[in-house]
Amino acid sequence: MARTRRLKAKGDVAYYHVISRTVGGEFLLGDVEKEKLLSVIKQFSSLYFVSVIGYCIMDNHFHLLVKTLSVEDIDDTELKERLSRHYKNIPDEITESELLKYKEKLTDISEYVKSIKMTFSRWYNKRNQRRGYFWGDRFKSVLVEKGESLLSMLAYIDLNPVRAGICGRPEEYRWSSFSHRLAKPSDDLLTFAGTEISNADDYFSFVYGVGKLERNVEADGAVNIWHHKVRYFTDTLVIGSKGFIESTYKIFEDKITKKERKAHKVPIDSSTGLYSMQRLNSI
């Protein structure tokens, strides 16, 4: 079976929606497991130069919305401090070439997610005296344009439990960035970087608006992209405006299949101006 392809802005600032599922889609993530997975996400988010914008941990999968930093933006002193906090026997003197390798690794979305998944699966297997894979196929990642597209993706992720019928309001679900922001407003895990939202109150109003939420019930006749399992948010390569799709297409043109070249701009919703570059081979 072909490996899931992804587009990565190597060594540069980028925004990604990451999705990873358990092997066979089994419901292996209970409350204890969700708490542990969140702690592992926190652990590696303090090592990698990756900022968490949003997350949602469900029973058989998780979503992460993150920003990766540019290699050029990393301060050597901060890099050494992070390495010394997480690794033993880090030498006082590190060569320029070694520093560059660390910077490239610690800004790589694949390395970040791999660290999270491997650490969690080892913990889970040891705790349950279990062998074998915990996670299913390679994680999916969608390259997202900052601004309105990123904000819409964050709302989509936080509304996941509402769409699944688990709760009526996003704050009722414990394992999401929406409830996290309400319960721990001073926690430094989450950021609104790239969303053009400056505070939690404005974001909560936005989610309730696009989600058509009122008194725990969806507004009459509400049909919108956030209340349905829209595959464009997950089974796709890029999310953003028409211009962002075009510019990304030009950068990664050599990695895009012939089918995707013929249908690389797909409107998600005309009222929002969101477009998708489809991952046609997975639909």
C-alpha cells in the first residue's frame, strides 16, 4: 500500500493540521490514555520549535493544529536550553553543523509527531503488557494558510465532539483546545498564532457563530461545513484561499500527481472563500 503523501515546508514557518488514528480504528483512548497523550504532546512541544494552536483527542484518533518555526528564527541559546532540559549528557560545546542538524530536526513536523506517537505507544504497550502497533497508517498532515483558513480549521477541530454527537457544546468535551482554553487560560501550551484572533473570548464567539450553537441545540435549519464530517479538512493536501492554493501548487508542482493537477482547486464553501488541493488518491 502506498504511503500517505504530505507536503512539508522544510525549514520554514508553516501551519499544519495533523490527524492520526489508532490501528484498525479501535477505541483505545480512554480518559487515562487521553491525559497521558496530552502530557506527551506538552512534553515534545517544549522541546520542538512547534507551537500548538489547537487539539482534540478522541477515542480512536487525535487532531493537532500546529505552527512550525523557521530554522533561521531559532536562537542558539534557547536551542541549547531545550536540549539540556530534555536530554542527558548534552555537551557544553556544540559545533555549528550539529546545531544546524538539531534545528532542522526540531522544526520538522514529521519528527515532532513521530516523537509523540512513539513515546505514547511505548507507554501504552508497557502499561497494558501489550506488543505490536498502537497507531494505524502514517499520520496525515494538511498544509493550512494562516488567517481565516487557519481559524476555520481550528473551529473544525474544536467542534469535532459536537459533530460526533458526544456533546452539545464544545466546552463540554474535556480533551480539546476549546475546553483547555476555558479551564486553563494562563497555560502556555496553546497559542492563537496565525489565526488573527487575539483572545479567547473572540474565538469562543467565532466558534459559536460558525457552529450555529445556541442553548445547547443547533439552530433550526443550520447546515454548515463545521457540523459535518467534511473530508476536505482531513483527506486533502492544502487548505486556504485560491491564491494560497496556487502558490503552494507552484512550489510543490513536481510532487503533485496528474489527477491532482487537473483538479487542484476545489471550493469547500463559497461563502468562506476556502479552497482545497485534494489528496485524490485517498478519496
